[in-house]
Amino acid sequence: MNVLVINCGSSSIKAEVINTQGERLHTLTVSRIQEADPFIQLNEAILSDKCTTSGYEEVLSFALHCLVDVLADTPLIGVGHRVVHGGEFFKEAVLIDEQVEATIESLSALAPLHNPINLQGIRIAKQHFATVPHLAVFDTAFHQTLPKRAKHYAIQKEIADKHSIQRYGFHGTSHAYVAEEAAKFLKTDIRQLRLITCHLGNGCSIAAIEYGRSIETSMGMTPLEGLVMGTRSGDIDAGALIFLAQQEGMSLEELDTFLNKESGLLGLSGASNDMRDIIERAARGDERCRLALHVFNHRIKKYIGAYTAVMGGVDAIIFTGGIGENSAVIRHNITQSFGYIGAILDEDDNRNIQLSRNHRVASFAMNHSRVQLLAVKTDEQFSIAKQTVQLVGVDNAINPVPEIPIAISARHIHLTQEKVEELFGLGYELTVKKWLSQPGQFAANETVTLVGPKNKIERVRILGPTRSLNQIEISRTDEFVLGIDAPIRASGNVKNTPGVTLVGPKGTVKLEEGVICALRHIHMTPKDAEIFGVKDKDIVEVEVRNSGRSLIFGDVLIRVSPKYKLEMHIDTDEGNAAEISRGAVGALVNTEGKAVLRKKNLMLEE
């Protein structure tokens, strides 16, 4: 099974044919594509002299025609395309149809240097490979899980909504890939890790990945925001731009060119946008190159510190991309002072890192370091191929999966026996008011008052039986009433969450942690999971049916246990939004919004 992956840029194109074992069968590289004499290489053969045409469409058509010839005996199951901007529309890879093409085109204003080129590549490739499905994999998709507090700029919401102005994030395919590789290396489920991934190349970005989900990233509405990059400025005071335009008489087009193509390392150093050149010149005493290095490193350290604070700690800091993978100097300069967060640099390991496809992850932290420091070789091409296989390589059976009952879970409390006794008296045991749908679970007669920094909520019910940890599940509305900033978490994951005071009839308990907004989830048995084709801790989408308002809930956690009964739980805010009433049901949906059929995935192995 073979996949063609195409990555079309404004000046270069890279395409690879990858099989399901991860082997590269063919590689096509086109550079200087907009120039009179483009460079074209297919495997070991240089084809530049055979190309008698010029222009993006003509050169790409010629190169793909050459690739078709060498693929005569290499059948494809699909073509995966990298697309930079998916806006709010695409949370994962999708099969490309006319509507998808139109949506990609409509987002060109958000990525004028990328989306038009990506779309042109798709349309030309579909002419040469018309018999296989084509898929789009979006740089922005991985960051769709950013919470609202991280997405929104502090401007008038009406204007922001009108023009789709928000933070989207980029390099998502790379951030997701290296996070998974790091989790494998650490032999830990990614949903138990807090990771900071640093993609450092000509384009640079950082992501905070909390338990498998991107919750912060440095790039914003466009790839211009954030770190210092090869030719991009990264963060800059908007007032400085207004001042600059006024003083220099710059047009918007000139300002765009200045920020995207004449700033960053190039603008600071006055010499180059290549980090290798800058390090060499700095070593020879070039003060501007030294300044460029200091600003570059300082910005990265600042973001890492901020993201550590956002997640309440970090388990591993990951470096990837051309600079992150290859520059021991940059890794050293950034991490040498990270002892305060428990990350202790091993100088020898850092200098000796040599990554390859057979050696993708290397640690350069001391053995006693509480926080791992990792260099990980990214492989966006492989990641795109993997997503392509998973989406097109399925055999659909004729029977649709069952519908899922939906229940609203109001605010409630789970307590240990110790805290029950502190609130209600020594030896006290919870009493049953009503048995719940999940076997063995009940709503207790006992209630307590929640007291937050701002207000209190009375008569909050305890659910039984008692548990091994204390947990308070509230809605976003409750958050604002109490004055608490509760993270969205799976049940049981209460580390680094805010606390609250509980007031009972016999005592008061001050919890240091435990308040969450529960991640929407589905309880199911192992047999149910087999029918739905999912496993424990999978994240799915569910279409709500038989409700007042049709919508699709994303980021729904699968929880599998023989003790469960099939049911989806959402909180009161979500139930109100969907106008859920008794008897509402949901169905798993695929990326096209259609009911999922039972299917068998063809996994791409490394």
C-alpha cells in the first residue's frame, strides 16, 4: 500500500511516495520553481534540462508527469496534500471534494502566501492522479483544541467574528508528530504528559500540549506571530507598526513584505536568515549576529516559561525542525538555565546528538533531571501519509453502529470517605437518593455548599459511592459564579487544578485541588467499543439527534470498562446549547459529517 505525499510551497515542491512500512520509494524535489531555470530532481536523476517550460503550473505538471511514469508499477491508495490554513473548518484530515476546495480557497485571505499555492497543487495533482482519493492535511488542525482564552485577541468581538480574526496556530502536523514520538520514547501515554514542543527552523513555533491536546501555541491568525524566525519578526508592538508606517510612509503591502520577508534573523543580523551562518559570524565577533542570537534565544525561553506556567508544570521540552534537531549551540543556550523547572542539561549528550530516521529521539537531560529534554526528528511527510492511510484505507461494512443515549450531568461532587466524615461527622456514610444509569452509582441525599473566591453555590449534590480522590465537576457558568478558572479535564485528572471550600453541616473542608470542567465523554463496555471501532481514551465526534438543535460535539472522550453502560455525558451548559431533552441520542460521525459505519483501519507502521 503506497501513498503519495505532496507539499507545495511558493518556491519549492517536495513529494514522496511512502509505503505502509514507512519506506520512501520515490522522492521528487522541485526548487526555484518561480524562476526561469527551476531545479527538478526525481530520486537520483536531475531532470532540470528536460523541462523546457516555466511557471508554477507548467513546471509542477511536468514534474508530476515524470513521477507518473516511474509509478507505473507502484499503485497508490491515495494522495495526501499539506494545506497550511484550515481556519475553523477542519479539525483533521479530510477527503478533498469541490466543497473542500472552495473552503480552502475562501481561506486564502488568512494565508495568502500558502493556501492559493496549496490549492493549485491539489488541482494539478488531481489531473495526474485522477483515479485515487486526494486528502488535505491542515497545519492548523492540531490546534483546534485551543481553549477560547488562548484563541481570542482582545479586540471587539463583532469585528473579530466578522473577519474570522483569532489565533489558529501552525506547524500542527509537526507538533503532533514529535509529541507522539516523545511519548513513545518516554514509554508513557501522551494523555498523561505535559509537553512543550519547539519547532525551530526558518519558520518557528512553540506549542503547549497538555495531555495530548494543544492548549497554547505561539503562531496566531497568521504564521507571523510569536518567535523570531528566519525572515519573520514574530511578536512586535502593533503601535510600533502604526508608527513605522506613518514615519516611513509604508503601504500595507510594503509593511507586509517588511515583516514577513525582511525581518527576523535576517533583519537583526543584516547578514543572513540561516542560523548556521549567524552562529559562525557571531563566533567571529559580529555584534549584529550576536544580537540576533540573543533575541532568538530569549524569545524561546520566555515562551517556554510562560507555557510551563499555563500547564502548571512540564514533563518534557522537545526540540525539532532544522535548528532544533541540528544545533547543539541553540539547544544549549536555551536550556542551560532551566534548572529552576527541574530540567538539567547534559552538555555531552547535547553535543553528541545525531538524529536519523532510525534514531528519531535523543535525550540530553541529566539522569536526575525531573523534566526531560529531547531532540526529536520531525517527519511531516510521514505523518501526512499516516493520516491518508487511516482515512482512505477502510473497508466499510453494511451495518451502521448503534445510537448513543445522551445524558446531562449537572454539577456534582465525588468525595473520599475521609472528607465525607469531615463534612457530615465521624463514621457518616452517604445515603441513596436515586440510583443513576451507570451501574453501582447513585445520587446521594447529602449536599454541600461550594465557596469560591467570588461567590458560593448551595445544595451541590454528592455522588456515591465514595472514591479514592476528591473531584468537583462544574460547568463554565458555574466557573464564573464561583470565580474559579477550572480546566477541561477527564475525570480523575485533578493534578494542578484549582481548589474550593466545601461547607457541610458538621464541618468545612478546604480542597487544594480538584475542580474541573469535565471533558465530555462516552461510557461504554468493551463489547460496545468493538462495535463502534474505538478504544479507551480515543477522542471522537458525536452528532446530536432528537434534540431541539442539530449540532456536532467534538473532543468527546471514550471511556471503556465492563462496569459501564453505554451513555454520553455532557454538562448543563452543553445540554442547553443543544436543547437536549429526554430521549436525545447521538451518533459517531466521520470527517464528512456522516454516520460512521463499522470499519477496519489499515495502519501505517513505522
